[in-house]
Amino acid sequence: MATIRRPATTGRARPAAPRRRGGLSLAHHEGAITMAKEEIARGAHPDATALARQIVTAQQGEIDAIRKMLDRL
């Protein structure tokens, strides 16, 4: 039975797939902020605008975390 070996790597690997997923996640979270800001600017219902403010804060936290993760790759 043949042994499957992984190729040796040197230096620090920069995996493409996690960076690509991170980029897609950034776009997703940035889109949520864009929509929430639209609600804040034009919303007529106080509960919806309050939720939109919470979304902006939460999504910005996610964006910051993703950027930190991408910096470590």
C-alpha cells in the first residue's frame, strides 16, 4: 500500500482559500453595514433604526476580526 505524502513547504504558507473566504466575508459584512446605514438615514421606525445601529457596531467588530485573521495568514 502506497503512502501518501504531503509536499514539503518552506517559509510561511499563505493559503489562498482562507484569504478568499475572508475577502468574501468582508464584502458580506460591509454590505450589512451599508444597508444598516441606509436604514439609519432614512428609516421611519425607531425600533428598526435602533436595530440598524446595533448591526453597524456588531458588523464592524466582525470586519475588524476578519482583517486581523487575514493579517495573520
